[in-house]
Amino acid sequence: MLQSALNGGDLLLELPRGLFPVSRTLRIFSHTTIRATENTVIRRMDHTAVDVHDCLVANADEYDSGNECIELEGGVWDGNNPANPRGKNALDAENSYSGIALRFNRVRNLTIRDLTVARAESYFIRMCNITDFRILNVKFFSSCFRPNQDGVHLNGNCFHGRIKGLYGISPYTPGDDMIALNAHDGAAENDHFGRGERNVPSVNYGIDLGPIEDIEIEDVFADSVYGFFRILTKDHPVRNIRAKNIRGGCRFLLLNANAFGDAPPGSGLIENVEFSDIRVCKVPESSSSPRINGYPLWGLQLKMKNVVIRDYVRPPLDMNCGTDSVTLHPAAGAITAFEPEPGNKQGLFTDEENIVHLPDGGFRCLKIDDVF
């Protein structure tokens, strides 16, 4: 029913309160707005997501000429992952459901606003080759946790975006990174599907590797997310990023800019990036264990040029939990400015491998630059 109403595009579709079951990927054409109420639920039906092309929503021409002017406003967009598990054989595209809820590729002028994305099997929102986009006031809800449950996952060639108001509204949500800026990605090649870890390639099917530039991020909240930010770069830069007002707790890293796979320390380029006004602590890995993961809050290994972190507060109850606030690999760059919080008596020190550590506490300013 919904798909027949959407075919052709150039329309406004208003959905009243109620449940709208979807058995196939809902394809959205150019110049389309879908507007729903807060009591409208668009749900993937049980056992209907099977192959690598399946998801809850995608733009109509994601593998071809692309689309423009698409807007989703309101509603609960439910991937129903307990009844739609990921495929077990990533080499078999017909049986390799990737688990993505909202997937957009090759779109100009995209808006996602005032809605909830629920129960994604992997990425809640995945975007690639997107120019001029807005993600505004979006909530993430999970009840069944799986690997790779990123909130907003950007791949190559994403430019001129604004992300304002992301909320993990259930515990341990998202189950992976709240925001991933992946100009590079694991087990992904532009022209090859089926490499690497089992199940991982289907998550990255159809992506392109490329630069990510000119993104504004503001107002991000989660009390026990896996991590707030992931930046991964190898052959393409991530640059001109601003992120501010980040609040909550994370189980692993606040910023994961560490090496991964074939991107060793010193790879890629993270340039002209600023984080500011951040209050984030470490929280236990699970509700059944008090264990605090050993990762630092700021893990910095990839090449950096003019990266600035301002006004980071590590809440006092979190200090002295045995994990660093910052670790900086020498291949990433050098600290060219540092101003600790007045109450932070811990200073920077360098270990025998030339890795710089800030044992705990916050700081008013930390600047990293490529001085080589």
C-alpha cells in the first residue's frame, strides 16, 4: 500500500497514527516528503528482510542516477530486528540481509527529522554519496542488541551536512558508534563484495570510499552508548567537522580515531576538526558487570592536522577508574597546545613507545597538529 502511494515521487504523503507493516524495502523517489505523527509506526514485517538489498527504507535510485529532495518527518521507523536477523553468509547476497534500517545513497538535499528509528539490526541510518543533508531531532531505540548498531553511519562522499539532536533513548543505545564518519571502512572495496569478516561485508554493500567534509554536529545525548564518534580515514580525508554539546556516558570510546584493519596508525587525514562543550564519562560495559573497559575516552592514532578539543569535562565520579582520558599515538601528530581544567592535577606524560597519555580528568583545550 505505501509503495504504490510513493511511486513516481513529486508528492507529500501524510501518514496518520497507526501501524503500517512493510514487507519489502520502501523505495522513496525524488521530491517526496513523508510526514507522520509520533504515533505512526512503520514496521518491517517478521521474516521479510532476507537479502543484501533489503532494509526498511531506501531511496529509489540508490545504485543508479540517485535522487534529490527527500524528507522524512515524524513517525517510528521500526526495523523489527528480533524477527529479522542478519544473514549468516556474507558471500551469498541473496541470504545476506545487512540489517540497515534507513539507507540513502546518491541523494542531494535529504532531510530526516523529528522521528524515532527503532530496532535496527545494524546501522540505524547509513548514508553515502550525500550532499546537503540534515538530520534533526532523531531518537534511537533498541531492545535487541547486535554488532554494528551505529546511529548515523556516513561513508564516502558526504558533504555539507547538519546533524542536530541525536538521542539514545534506551540503555546501551546505539549499540555501536552514535556517529561514524568513515571515509574508509572495514571489509569494503568499491568494486568487491564479500571480503573480510563474516557478516561485515553485507553491512557495507554498495558503499563508496571517499572524503567526508563540512559537517556540523550539535546536541548529542546518550547515557550508555558504545561510543560517541568514530572517524576512519585512509586514502580519503575527513575534514571541516564541528561537533559541540555532547553529553552522557560511553562504554568504550568517546572518539575512536584509532587504526583499523588496513589503516595503521598515521593513516589518512583528519583535518580542521573541532570538538567542544563535552561532558562524557565512562560507564560499565553491561548492566550485569561493573567492569570498565580499558580503552581511553579519546583514542587518537590516525593522522591529524589542526584538530582541537575544547572544554571537555570528565565528571568527577568517573575519574580514577583506571582508563586514560586521552592517548595520542606519535604517528597521529603532536600536541601543540594544552590547557588542563584548573582542578585537574594530572599532566600529560609520554611512555616508552612515545605514546602521549592524559591519565584522567578534563581540559579546556587540546590541539593536535602534523608537525612533521
